[in-house]
Amino acid sequence: MDMPGQANRLSRWFNRKGWSDLIVGLPYVWLVVLFLVPFLIVVAMSVASRAPSAPPFAFGGDYPWINLEGYQRLFTDDLYIRAFLTSLSNAFVAMIFCLLIGYPMALGLTRVSPSARSILLMLVILPFWTSFLLRVYAWMGLMGKNSWFNHLLTDAYNLMTPASWALKSLPMMYSNFAVVLVMVYTYLPFMILPLYASLERLDPTLDEAAMDLGTRPFGVFWDVTLPQSIPGIIAGGLLVFIPAAGELVIPTLVGDAGSPMIGRVIADEFNAVRDWPMASAVSVALLVLMVVPMMVYSHYQAKAGGPK
Amino acid sequence: MNRRPLFLITVLCFGFAFFYIPILSMMVYSFNASRLATVWGGFSTKWYVSLFSNEQIGAALLLSLQIALISATFATILGTMAGIALARFQKFRGRVLFSGLVSAPLIMPEVITGISLLIFFILLGELIGWPGQRGFTTITLAHITFSMVFVTTIVQSRLIQADRSIEEAAMDLGSRPWQVLKDVTLPVIFPAILSGWLLAFTISLDDVVITAFTTGPGSTTLPLLIWSKVKLGVTPDINALASLTVLVVGIGVALAGWILNRAEKRRAADERLAYQANQ
Amino acid sequence: MTETAPFIRIEGVSKSFGSFQAVQDVSLTIAKGEIFSLLGGSGCGKTTLLRMLAGFEEPTAGRIFIDGQDMAGVPPYSRPVHMMFQSYALFPHMSVEKNVGYGLKHEAMTKAQRADRVREMLELVQLTPYAARKPHQISGGQRQRVALARALARQPKLLLLDEPLAALDKKLREHTQFELMSIQERTGVTFIVVTHDQEEAMTLSDRIAVMDKGQVKQVGSPTEIYEFPTSRFVAGFIGSITAFDATITGIADGLALAEVKAFGTTITARATPGLSPGQQVTLAIRPEKLTISQIRPESGNVIAGEVKDLAYFGKDSLYRVTLPSGELVSVHAVNAQRGDAAVRAPGWYDKVWLSFDPPSAILLTE
């Protein structure tokens, strides 16, 4: 076909339907190829067998070619169950503390004067934009045996306890305590910012109406503010809980190597042990565990962020 | 009327102390003359000096910036498209799957994404011969994939809030839908797109886990370099690097805030002038 | 029956926000059981005054007494005052019942007594079948009634209403007006209404305070405000008015003679006290007070004119008449008689005579 004719057809296609197909199609294809397919491969890998080849996996000899041994080991081998429990409990505790600290902070942000508020919001956003790794590192500095922070706390501890309990330094590093503390530290902005956004959207005349009818400020918070912020609380909480459960960096740097979290187990199986099928099986198990929280999250995130 | 209860102010103070004491402590110790990062040995700027002459760090920084620049740009383009698709097109084939694909990476643990991409690249290499060596390209592809969804979230929510009537007016005046997009919609949501780009840039610059899995020999990004050093413990040159980062980001955030504030003030002043002129 | 101290006393109250004075030295007294309106345009200070009564703002100067009690420093939750908010402010997560009963938990009542009171209130506003619904499940007019019931449930001494009819459509507005008045009569609660709508104020209130720029311009019954405005602002704010410049030529017996350039004659009209010959004043006259006819009237103030425009509404007509000076005046005539060939109503470009009784117009200084 001649060139002008072809160009014409292209332009007509573009104008009518082509442009929207492009807009949907390009990101769709990208995500399918680079996200969905790799994910499906992991699922497939979880039922393969380990093999001394490169890459170190193979689908076993006879029908049905799948090996469910990996999933079996999840339940029989102590390591995995403990790792899941550690991860879930650490993530849960971190979530609770993020809520306990983050909610009052977000609420406080809605109550200060507008000029103070923009500065304070910048101060909350600043850690958010700073390197996550470096923020973990900052706490490593404080928790170390010889840091001024540790010395301070140890002295305070020694003051308050009998002499026989005295310590040279508080053992903060390489423990679940350290993991939870650092997770709270790094995930806190993720809790504060969405909570602040949804609290800010609440109607202040409702507070006035409650006060007008006889309720004191704390009662107003309990009766009016809190019930309305529940979707935001749930969404924010899950936004912390779900990624925290699968954390790798924080447990590796400050965690107890003896009781690893599931993220670390996955990485170890993959890198150190070179057991790809097992790593995949653990990953799939983690995702299955997270499916229900993920769905609850999308439901409440829509409620919290949706228009009134 | 008591709208600023003492309790909330106290929590705010503690909260900010919690945020900043570690950072400030780190910044102070970056001037520590002693090598023992946690014991003060006198004031010195030698760690900053060694930082600037460290070739390894320079190369890693350059690599990270290149990857971040490219991946942020592509992630913004793709993410904006996805945001437009979800916010403006009501029904299309596979919409449910699409919105699932767009929300999953947001909360999926990075280690799983990392493993899946690594396996994918290795198998792909076996199958079609590419990628032969993992490195710059694979890292960039991975970064684009998981940061585009953040852009989508921002753009999508901005589009939902945007005023549809100006788009309808444009169509009424004869523009085809894609022209409306180009001439009216995109310019109006430009600030959201820009903040999406910034977010994607920061995410890419900062990423450790996914980069660790999709990298290859010779491609060490700055986070990977820091990661390997930090696993060995606290060192003062990292203190210096971290302090510089905080400073740069702090200036950036303050600048952005100041610019936004000025623009807002100017807009309010213009509105006031117009109102008075009409009295 | 002798009047004891007024129920609500606002004494010399002022409120400034920084350099901006929202309310300037306002003093009002309001009787028990009255419906009192604060009427004015936006920015006149009426809402600020209302919020000071409710306790959400403290006066910068002056004092407020409710039933003899000084309200200085008393927070909103401790005042015997409740408010019906302009946006209704219903709690979205509570049902109609729970909304109405919300304030009752601060009263010493048993659970059964509270339930009875809620039922009573729902009956008062005719919302009993909707008790279990949530605010987003009922209409705007119904939401307003919930807000009203909620504010009245605790039987306050004073009920504040912030633009109660503003969000309602015309039909609903008329209906609600009468409902409010009947509820007020039944409960005997003192109402203070804030509104920018003069019709609303006129129909609802026992007395009105017209406000402008933080000050009270005039206080009186609707009739007093309408018929006897004491300033050009008040005259122009309520109903329509046409104003003309005039010079006083003589005074006698509460009436004054004034030369009005626009009319080309001297007229007699009611005068506010304190006028003297030679003074420049404003003649204010309402359209319905002018009579229009093609036959020259025998007595009263007579002005010649020509019909420039007319709008026929069926039951009445509005004429725009050109005066000798070229200025225009509006005349409102009720079409009380059927059109008759001999007494034809004035039409376009007809020469007509306008007349009014001396007491029907006033000469104002402000």
C-alpha cells in the first residue's frame, strides 16, 4: 500500500481507538511481562525439585512432575514455622507502636496553627525522603554498646535497679527488640502521612456540634473523631504490617541471626543454600498469608481516601 | 476554645525527638576525629575529605543517579498512562487484573519481587540469550516496574479529584479525546506527575533489596555499596555520607516547600485583587 | 405583668481578630420565648456574634448574660445554649435516633427516660419512622429536622439557628418557616436566628436586629424595621426602595416639607426627629406606597411622570416611571379591579400621575 494511504489508516486508528489502546496497553504489557510472569514463574518454581544444575532447579522425572516436598517442609521443619511466627509478631508489634505514636502525631498536626503545620509537615516528610538504609544505620549507631545513647540508658537503668543487676551496657542490638524499634522508626512516616490526610478531611463542625451538646474535648475525640478515622487506621496499620512482615534489610542489619524473619529465610534459601524451589515455596506461603490482609487493606484504603 | 490540648503537643514533641535524635547524633559524629564511631575523639572533617576522594563511592553514586534518572522517567510515563487508564476509562478488558497488578507491588515484600525478577532474567537469558549479563539494564527494568505503580497511585487519585467540566468543555469545542488529554488534562495534573517523578527517582536511588537481586558484577549502586559496608558495622565515613544526604534532601524539601508556599501566596493575592476589583 | 431582667443581655460586646473588628460594641436585650433575628449581609458580624453566644468565641470586650448568668469563660459544653448548624453537622456514623439522643448522656436521666425524650423529639419534628436511618439515607430537609430535634432534646434555654432556611428550596422553605414557628410556640424556647435573607427574618421573627460592618443599625419588630427605618442602609436592605435627594424647606408636627429635585415639586413626608430647614436629606419611598393613575389625584403629594417600562405579573404589576428630571422610580400596583375600558391600567409611554400619602415616605439623614 502506498505511504500516504498507510499514514492515513494509522492516523484514523489512532484517533478513534488507538490512543486509548496504547494508554492501557503499554503499561499493561509491561506489568504482565515484568511482574506477573516472574510471579507465576515463582509459583511454578515452588513445585519444582532442587537440582545440581545451573540454574539449580528441574522438574522431576515422572507425572505429575511437581514436587510438593517443599510445602511439606514448611510445616514439618521447625525453622519455617518459627520464622513465620517471628515475622508476624514483629510486624504486628511494630504496627501497634506505629499506631500508638503515629495517630496522636497526625491528630496533633491537624490542630496546630497553619504556619507551624507546614514546617512540621516538612519535618515529617524529610525522613521519608531520606535514604531508608541510612535511617536504619542511624539507629545502629545509637544502639551500639559504646554509643552515648546506650551509656545514657545504661546509667539510668543502673540508677533504678539494685546493684546486683548492674550492667555495663544494654544489649539492644541483634535482637527482636532492635528489629521492632527500627521498623517503627522507618515505617512511622508511612503511618503519619495517610492518617494526617484522612484526619484533615474530617468536618470540624461535627466537633463543634458535639461540644455544643455538652461533650468535653476528650469525649469529642472518642465519640466523633475516632469512629470516623477507623478506615484510615486500618489502612495505615496494614500499610505497615504487610511490608514489615517480609522485611529483609532491617533483620539482617540489627536482627537476631538465631531467630530470623521470613524475609531473611527466603533470601538465605535462595542465595546461600541455592534451593530455589524452597525459596519459592516459602515466598508463595508468605503471599498466601498476606492475601487476606491485602484485600482488607484495599477495601479500607478506598473508604479512607474516597470522597465524602 | 481548647483545640490544642497539651497531650497532643507533647506527643508531637516526643515524636519529632524520636525522628531526629538518631539523625542528629549521626551528623554530630560525622565530625568525630576518632575512628571508633561511637566514642568522641575530637572535632575533625577528615571523613568528609576522604569521602570526596573515594572513587568507589563516586562511581556508585554516578551509577545510582543514572539508573534513577532513566527509571524515574520511564516509570512516570508508564505510571501516568496506567493512572489515566484507571481513572478515565470505565471498562476495558481485563480491568480487574490490571488494577490488581497496579496495587500488588505497593505492598508486596521486596524480597519476593527481587527473587521473581532474578529468576525471570536468568531463565530469559537461557531462553533467548538476553540478558547475558545482569547489570545496568536489568536493574533499570526492575526499578521501572516497581516504581511505576507509585506514580499510578498519585496520578490516579489526582485525576479522580480533577474538574471534569473543563475536559467536557474542550470536547464540546471540537477536540478529540486524546487532544483533550494532551491539551487540558495533562497540564492541569502536571504537579502530580512531577511529584510522581520525584517519588520514583527517590525510590530508585534508595532501593537495596530488588537491586541486590537484579544486579550483576561491576554494577554496584550506592545503596549496595553502603549495604555491604554497613553489614560490617558502623563506620565514620558512612556517617559523613549520611549527613550529606540528609543535608541535600533537607535543602530539597525546604526549597520545594518554599516554592509551593510562594505559589500559593501569589495565587491567594491574585484572587484577592480580582475580588476587590469586582466590588 | 412586669418585665424582670431581660432573658438574654448582650452588653457592649466587641470581637476583633487581629486588626479586623468583626463585632463593634453591640448591645442587645432579648426576651424569653422570643424569636429574634440577626439580619445582615456577609461579613456584617452576625455569625461571629452567634458563635460568641454559643461559646466558640470569647468576646474581646463586653459581656453576655443568659438568664442572669455571666457567660464569660464558660465553654460551649457547659452552656445552656444549643445550636442548629448551617450544615446540620449530623454525626455520619450514628443513626437519627442516636444523633438526637447524643446530648442526653450528659443529663441525669435513666435509660428509659432518655428513650422517651428521643421519641418525643422525633414526634415533634415528625421523623419517627426514620429513627433507625443514617444521615446519608435521608433527605436534606429531613436532616435539618434531625439537627433541630438534636439541639432541642436537652431543652436548652436558648436555641441558636445559623441560616436555617438557606439550603432549602422555595416550597420547603415556606413549609419549614411555619414549622419552626409552631415548634417554637410549643416548646417556648428562645430562638436567635442568623440570616442574610430579609424575607426569612421578616416572616419568622418577633424582632429583628439589622447589622452592618459589625454594628447593629436598628432593632425592632418587622413592621417597625420595614415602615420606619432610621437609616438609608436599613431602608435599602429590607424590601426595595427608591431614594431621592431632598432639601428640607419646613417642619411641622412630625411632618416635613421638602423640595425634591427629581420630582420637580415640594412634597410632604414623615420626618425622623432632629431635622432642620435647609438640611440635605434622603427621601425614601417604597414602590407599593406610590399610587399610579392616569387621572390627576385631588390631594396628597402628586408627581407627574411617563411610563417607561412595565412588568405584568397577573396579580400585580411593576412600573418603571420616568420623572421630570429623567430619573426613574419603581411603582408597584396591585391589580385589584378587572380591566375596564374607562379605567384602563397605564401602559407603555402613557403620561401618569404618581401620588403618595405623607406618612408613606420618610426623610432620612443617614
